Amino acid sequence: MPHNLPVLDLTEEQAKRELTRLAMVLSKANINYHSEDSPELDDATFDSLKKRNYEIETRFPGLKRPDSTSDQVGAQPKDGFAKIRHSQRMLSLGNAFNHGDVEDFIARLKKFLNIAPNQKMLMTAEPKIDGLSLAIRYEYGKLVHAVTRGDGEHGEDVTANALTIANIPQTLIDAPDVLEVRGEVYMSHESFSDLNVGRARANQKSFSNPRNAAAGSLRQLDPRITQARPLLFFAYAWGELSAALGTTQTEAVQCLASLGFTINPLFAQCDTTEELLAHYHKIELGRSVLGYDIDGMVYKVDDLSLQSRLGFRSTTPRWAIAHKFPAELAWTELLDVDIQVGRTGALSPVARLAPVTVGGVVVSNATLHNEDYIAGRDGKGSQIRGGKDIRIGDWVQVYRAGDVIPKIADVDLSRRASNSKPFDFASKLKLEGIEGSRAVGDAVWRYSGSEPLSDLAIEALRHLYQGRRLILKASEPSRLNSFIIGAGFVRQLKFLPSSSDLVLITCSS
Ligand code: IVH
């Protein structure tokens, strides 16, 4: 049975089989995402499968499986950490994918609360941080424990690790006797890229995105490892309290800020659906320069007494919803593959694409990681993209999320030219006159020539970062300064005051 058959066309028998298949796919994805910190499905695909599962269950309620993911939040806590029971369950959020879903959500709220459709109702809108949620309990102003979401009932005790996060206060002044602050732990793009550079140097597997890096870093049995990985925390919610923080969401979040927590600066109050959507579009446009990943916006009813009237469904509050940013996918032609020399000497293949707009941004380059990735296998030899290799001339699907360098998500084999040839890394290097070698057990070809590496690397950056800003680490800033000005592709250059060896440059197109 094709997996994309519309839900309305499914027979009962097909629906049952589809629910079984989805249960397997979703539970595996859930474990990979929450417990192993290495998802195989991208978020948009995961969300759409979960939605399909929910729609089939709604059409055939009798077929709902006892293990349905619709009733689950996260995954079982990882072994090795003490488990702590949450004083109040840590829930998930319902999703909206388009304007219509947001309008339906607002209409549902008003109907529930007996508010006329044209009457204004104050809402809040804030970024949905793409990290992992954490509950931090304070008693009499002292941090007593910090717990991950886990399965929503029980989480992992990561107190020692949370104490290493610079913007989580360890003591509070004038706080309620019992205060459980909830929010998101995340890693900035800059820390993520530094971490991966270090891991590549140490021949360790790199993290695929900042969320996985944050999750992998917080859930370390040795807190010294967490300490070495700069994590940050945004406070946006609370659990058990001995005294109210305010009468509205806005007041409560302000109160958390005054107690010393970092709250997101893009928090806004909106009193119409139009204002919510305008804020969503503004943030979506600016998300690539935020410096951390967000995957949507969260809208909440501002008045806390209305929130408690609305209450909860089994795993989600009725008074809030996540409005996800659209999946950033587009098809285009792979024109060529270039080899770039990285700062560490790694020779990285880069896809040159026929320009295509992906999520509102024109993309003409994508990373191809390494020789194995092009061949359709990962470092362990397992298939990726269903084992499809990538060839020059192929029609490829480009995926771009946030500020990460675009990737090739898929290849359309039905459009492949009959005379196309697999990409040959070694021949390409020879053709380009780049000296390189690949050691047994190393996924990466490495530069083995005699030209000074820093000059090569900087020249290579020109292609990859056309029109974008990047931060370079220079061991000899003055030499780098004269080189990049000489190279003539820098529009703007600034030494970052925080560190003498960081330079911010803007590359011209
Ligand atoms: S409010 C009752 N606000 O998204 C649930 N959640 O998909 C209250 N998240 O589990 C959550 N940013 O980990 C809220 N600004 C934000 C958020 C946010 C990220 C996460 C959170 C939650 C997940 C739901």
C-alpha cells in the first residue's frame, strides 16, 4: 500500500496497517530524537507522520493503538541518570502549520471561553527554541535539582550539568519558597561550530545540528564534559510554585527575568490573529541571524486565569500552540561539485546548484560532507538517502533550516541521465590540481600539499559564504587581516572585541 494514500481514501484494513507502520517509524524516530541525540528523520517529516497518525486515529477511533504516539511526550529517560518525578507533568505543544490552523486555534479558544469571534483576546508570541526542555527547582532560593523532560512524568536528574550553564542562577533573591522554572537549553551556532571543529580535529563524529549537540552535552554523565560545551538557557514557563509569579504570562515571564533568568527578547504581546501572524513572519525573516535555532513560534493565552479555565488535553495545553516554520525543501539541478580546503586541511566537497529559493533564501551551494556521503553511505557504511548516490547533473532536493549550510536531502533517480557517472573524488582532486590523501578509517580526504593552508582556506570560504557573514578564527589576526583585504572579497571586516582572535567578515557575492 502506498504510504501517501490520502487518509480519507483508506479502508479500515489499510488504516490498521498504516497505523502499525507509523507506530514503528514514529517510535524509532522518538527514541533516536530523545534518547540517542541523533535523529534520522527531519522535524518536518516527523511532524507530518505524526499528523497523519493522528488523522487516521480520528477517522477510525477504534483502531487507535495502546502505544499510540499521540499520547506520548518524549521518551523514557536514559539509563545512568537518577530519575526524578516531575511535580507537574512536562507537556508537549500542539502544532499549527499554516495561517488556517492558527485561525482555527484562536476560534477554538474563543468558543471554549465564550468570547465573541470579533472580540480581542490578548495572546503572547515568542520563538520556539530548538533545544531541549529543562525544569529547574529552587527551594528557599537555592537550586535543588534540574530535570530533563524525559517521558513527561519522569526525567533525568542533570543537576550537576545544569550547574555548569552560565546563565542559570544557582541562588535567587526574593523568589517564592518553591519555584520550578522551565525553559529550553540550547547551543548557539557559534559554539556549535567551534565544538564540531574541535571534534573533527580529534577524529570524533560531529553533531548534526545544535539541538543534538545541546542534548548530547547536557546528558553527559561527567559534568566536566558539559562544562566544556557552552550551553545556554531561556526561561519561558514554570511548574510548581508556592506563590504566583503574576496574573498574566507576560507578568510571570517578566518576573522570571527580574529573578535573574534570561528570557527571550523576541517575546511579544498581540491581541489579534493578524498581529500574531505578522510577528511570526518578522521572526521567520530574521531567524538566520539570531545565532541560535528556532523552529517556529509559540502562541499562548496571556491571561493566566483564562489558561486555567482552558486546561489541558492528554499531552498538550489547550491555551498554547506551536506555529512551525515551513519545511525548507526545494528541487534543483546539481551543476558541479567543487572541492574546498578547510581550515583543518579537510577537503570538503561542495555542491554547486542551479540557484533555487529555499524557505525564502536563494541557495546555490550545499555541503556534501565527504566522499561517503556523496556515495550514499554514512561513516559506518550504512545507507543514507536510501543508498542513492549523488552525481553531477542530478536533480537534487535541497534542505535548508535556520542558518545551517544547505544539505542535499534526496535525489530524483527518475530524472537521472542514462550516461551519468558516479562522482569520483580522487579524479576530481587530480583535475583541480589539489594534493590530498584519505587514510584508512578516515571519512575525510585531507590536504597534503605544500601551499600555506590558511590562504587556501580563506580563498575557499569566498565561494561557500557568498553574501553571508561569518566569523573566522585566526591564529595570526594581522596576517589574516591583510590577506583577506588583499583577496578582495570582503565587504566588511570587524575584529570582535570579546576575543582578540575572532574576526567577523561579510563576503561579497
Ligand atoms: S511552552 C505546556 N514555549 O517545545 C508546554 N515551549 O514542542 C509549555 N519549546 O516541550 C511549553 N520553545 O521543550 C514553550 N517558547 C517556548 C518554547 C517551548 C521551545 C519546546 C518545549 C516543549 C516543546 C513542545
